[in-house]
Amino acid sequence: MPIEQRVKIAAEKADLTPEEIEILSSGGGLPMEVADRMIENVVGTMAYPFGIAVNFRMNGRDRLVPMAIEEPSVVAAASNMARLMRDGDGIKTSTTDPVMIGQIQVLDVPDMEKALDALKDAKDALLKLANQQDPVLVRFGGGARDIEPRVLETEVGRMLVLHLLVDCRDAMGANAVNTMCETLAPVVSEITGGRVLLRIISNLADHRLARAETTIKKESLGDEKVIDDIIAAWAFADADPYRAATHNKGIMNGVIAVALAVAQDHRALESGAHAYAARNGRYTSLSRWSKNENGDLVGVLEMPMAVGIVGGATRTHPTARLALKLMGVSKANELAEVMTAVGLAQNLGALRALVQEGIQHGHMRLHARNLVVMAGAEGDLIQKAVNELVASGEIRFDKAQEIVKRLKG
Ligand code: MEV
């Protein structure tokens, strides 16, 4: 479809206003004065392609999935795999409560046992003090829930680390959690007799997990051999960190593209995902693929998903607000579920391509398209030229020029 038609359909489905439609074609949708308030020393803005993955059905609901990414094939692969998933029962998604961890590091504790007991006794008072820092979060049903003291043996000796568990509801939570930790610090120091050093959120958000699961009918994938090969490809990643890093990169292609479209802290998501993938002492695959009793393919992805839809860039960036509307997301947990579903679809797309034609095939078709357009192809001629260029096996600019020149007559 031409871009205008895509925009028209998306606008109809998501009920976009003329102003919102305008944002899509404004070259990034971020006015300079907004950018200038977001970071320091702003001299411009930088746009990414913003596409929409289709066919996603999650818990019985269809959603458009906006993705911002510079890499070709990702949006197409997500959409194709979502179509296969849709032929089954779609994607089942869920989340835990959105609980983040804040860490308070305590050094020079004179009596560790006594300090641990004293912290346990002070739990209610600490939670109360933490919650006084964020009445709005508490009003929305969130707030500090628990404390977990831990003792760490380190290069500089033993230290006590107090975890503060905070239900962040629809916020990513870094601000709320860091404020709470900083407020608790002097009290924790007094209770333990130690010296508090760091007071900061942990990006290993292993209490805030999102899960996506899908079953793909064996007929949808051609034959059972493809399913066995996909499982063998997954087993490779499960067993080998060298492969797991690339396998998980494919998952993050999907997760981060959606994260960028809604202006999330994608560095937090990356570090959380990879730390979680190594939680048992060896870095491994975030996903798991297996076969059910019918011989169908079953995929599960569970990972930390620290996302927020209130505050931060998600609220200030016009395109991010628009992306949330396109997705029909009104809760942070829903966003987390969409992102995990896209991660799972992306993972399947990569595995399916890798066990069959290889990853370059799809990339090269898109590359061929770019080349023929650069060589001057327009309209119907584009597809014809792409087909010829791919068939020639020489996907280069000079070849594209030769083909386009001939087809133009
Ligand atoms: C490329 O961006 C992602 C893949 O390498 C992922 C994978 O190997 O599973 C194709």
C-alpha cells in the first residue's frame, strides 16, 4: 500500500484526530522546544522509521503494534509470525504485579545479625515512610510493599543490602523508587548502625515479569521437520551463551522497537532482560520452544518488563502518545504484554528464517527494493525490477540500474 493508505487505515482503526495524523508525517513528531526540555544541549532531533506491525491478537484482542526501528525485515517478520500465531489461538499474555526493586547499600555494619533483626522489626515504619513520599502512587493502588535485607560477600568485605519492593502501577518507577530509597537511607543507617552508600533502583526487575505464550499449528509451518529444527535452534541458544546473545538480540529487536515507539527507557529494558537471562549463573535464552502432544509448536517468553505510561518521555513525546493510542494501551501492564508478544513473534521469525532459507534472503529482497528505487524505479515497475534483481542473484546497485533502465525502455 502507498503510505497515505496505510495512514488512513491506521487512523480509522485507532480513531486518530487530524492533528495526530499530522504528527505521523512531521518527520519525527518532536518539536524542538519539547526536545529542548527533555535533555541538555539540544541542537536538533533525530527521526527513526515508525511502522506498524499487524495481525497481533493477544488474549483475544486485536492490536496494531507501532515499532520504531532502523533495521529492515523486523516489522515484516513480526507481522508474518503474528499471522501464524493468529491461525492458532493467538497469543496468551500475562504479567505479575508491576513491582520494582530499590537497593540501599549499607557498609560498616557493626553487628550483622542485630541489624537484620532490627530491619525486620522496623519494616512497617520503613514502608510507611516510603509511602509518604508518593501519595499519588498509593492513591492509584501502588506503593512500597515489602523489604528484603540481603548480606553480600564482596571484594571490600561484607555488606548489607536492603531491597525495597515497590508496586509502581502504571509508572516505570525509577523516580518513585529512587526517591523512596533516598528518604529511607538515614533511617536505615540509624537502624543498622552502618553507613549507607548507594540508593538506587535495580534494573533486574525480576518481580515485574511479563509472559507471552503461543501455540502454532504444525500445518502453519509446513511440516514437522521445521518444528523440530526450530526447537533444535532454540536448544542451541539454551545451551550456548554465544548463540543465546544473538537469539535474545532477535527478541529485543521486537521489544525495543515497540519501546522506542512509546519512548520507554530501553537501556533499562535491555539490561534487565540480559541480567534475567543470566539469573541462574549462565546466560541463556529468554524464550523456550517445545512441541505439544499434537506436534504443534509451543513458544513461551517470560522476561522483566519495566515500562511506564505515566510521566517521562512517554507523556511528553507526541509520537509516543500517539503510539499508545494506536496500540489501544491504557495500562503499563498491557504495554508490557504487547512488547513481550512482539518479542516472541520476532524470535520465531528469526528462528524460522534461520532454519529454512537463512536470514539474508528476506534482507536481500528489501535491499533490492531500496536499490531499484534508488535506480529510479517507480510504481508498478518497482516490483518487476525487484523480482528481476533478486532472480539475477547479483543484488548490486549497478545491476539495479541496468534492470531499471531496460524496464523503463
Ligand atoms: C538480527 O537482527 C537478529 C537475528 O540474528 C536473531 C537470531 O539470530 O535469532 C536474526
